[in-house]
Amino acid sequence: MSYLIKIAISSLVIVAASEIAKKSSLFGAIVIAVPITSILAMIFLYYDTRDMAKVSDFAAAVPVAVLPSFLFFFAFIGLAKYEVGFVVALAVSTAMMLALYGIYMYFAG
């Protein structure tokens, strides 16, 4: 599948979610929480490879790989409550998440 088509579809999902979140934080969060990106990735992967085993392996890896992402959200929410500022909260939360992903990859890989 063309990279441009993949980029266009993925971009539309992100833009739609952010526009929906302007009107309703909850509905925007639901749109993002639904595994749209995972579903799209599975579709793209299957379309490109026609390998069901590869898609199945990917699908099995996603739930476990999502766990470190929770740290990002909890850290961001906590930092936001202390009003440290958006950029600082985003940077610290991202750094914490990436560190946890590093630890995860070290032990999982």
C-alpha cells in the first residue's frame, strides 16, 4: 500500500480525534482509546504481506506493549495537577514512558 495513502489515513484519524476532543474530551478520548491505530496497522500489515501469522503476532504483542503507555498518562495527569506547564508535563511524562519502554524492551527482547 502506498505510504502516502497510509499517511493520509493515519493523519485523518489523529486530526478527527483532536477536533472531536475540542467539543467533548470524553468522546475524543474514546475515539483515541479504541484501537484504531492498531486496527489500521493490522490492515496495512496484512495488505502488504498477506501473512496472517505476522498480523497475529503483532496483535498479540500490542496489549503487553501498551502497558508502559499508561505511565505517560498517569504522570501527565499528576504533573498537570501541580500546574508545571504543558511542555514540562509532556516532556517529563514522555521521558518516563520511554524509560519504562526501554526497561520493557530490555527484559522482553
